[in-house]
Amino acid sequence: MSKPKAYVLSTRELPASLVEKAAAAGMVIDVLPFIETGKLEREALPEGPLTAVFTSANAVETVEGDGWTIFCTSGATWRKVAGRFGATAIAGTADSAAELAATIIAAGWVKAVWFFCGDLRREELPARLKQAGIEVHEVVVYRTKLTPRKIGRPYDAIAFFSPSAVESFFSVNSISAHTQLFAIGGTTAEAIRRHCDNPVTISERPDAELLINQIIHDNTEE
């Protein structure tokens, strides 16, 4: 057997199809999640239509509603919303929470939103909406638990999918200056840069498949 072109660490679960695609390109992906999420009990929501905001696919999985108008981030979150509520329910999308806030504000008609999020959500979206005079009802629907663990080998590339996973990883690990780092989005890249000086490649959109394709491309070029 020939030597793999690269050993890659994914810090969250991946579809088997992506791992197999990398293997077909001569790469080995080890999947080792650095966070866990758990659903939380919540108070009853108001009946009838409301404007919902999602920046995480985890949050989408915890709620149900009819006649909702939805704003969400792109990639996996958009796909989860479209599958659960229908694509026609989506009034706007963006590649980051900050950009999504701008999209909601630019719509001009939004007076209040229900922001479904995790306990470690970032401040950009609710802060910007409140500054624009939009009422924000935060509904924390899942908890994030860090699960740090020591890695057993050096990796050519590491893929990060959230700031929480970054914090969990670097709390017990260090990397060489030659390790390629990949981030699902800008906020995740910012978290990485707080821990090391390695260059960080950011996915074009917050989508795991795009990120893994970028890693494959960067490690199989002749």
C-alpha cells in the first residue's frame, strides 16, 4: 500500500461519504469530535406565526413550528431548515451570524425575532439586531460540552467547525508550524488565530463538504 498523501483530523463527525471521498484521493481522515451537544428543555413558544433565526443546525433539530418565517445561516443550517420547515419558509440567509443580522435589518419589516441558539452562542447577531431596534427573544435550546482529548499522532491538516471545538482542542494539544488549519467560517478562524500563528484556510461557505473538498484539493495538487 502506498503512503497516504495526508493525514487529516476532523474535529466533528462527518458523513461517511466525505471520509470515503478523501480515502479515494489517497488521504486518511480521522474523526475525533471535540464537543458534544445536548438538547435542553425550554418554555412553550407563542402560538401562531413568528420570525425565527437559526445560526446552527443543532438548534434547528430541537424545534417545530407552523407558518414561521425564517432567517438562517447557509450551508448545513440552511439544509436542515429547508428539510424541516421547507425552503419557502426561508426569508433570508447569509454566510455568518453578523452577515445574517445585516440581512434581517435590511429586510426592513422585522420588528421581533426568536433566536434559537446554544448556550455558547456569540454576541454579534443579537447585539446588532437590538442596536437596530429589533426585539430579540433568545431561546437556548441546546448545551455545548467541551470534550478535550490528546491526539495520538501529528496531522498534516486539521479541520475545525466551531470556536468551541477550537478551544477544546488547544486546551490539551499543540501543533507544529507545518500543520495546515482549516476553518468552517470567520469566527472559527479567529478562535484558531488566538492559539497559533499557522495560516488558516476558511471555507467559502459554512459547509462541511466544501471544507473537506478544499482540504482534498490542497493535499492532492501535483
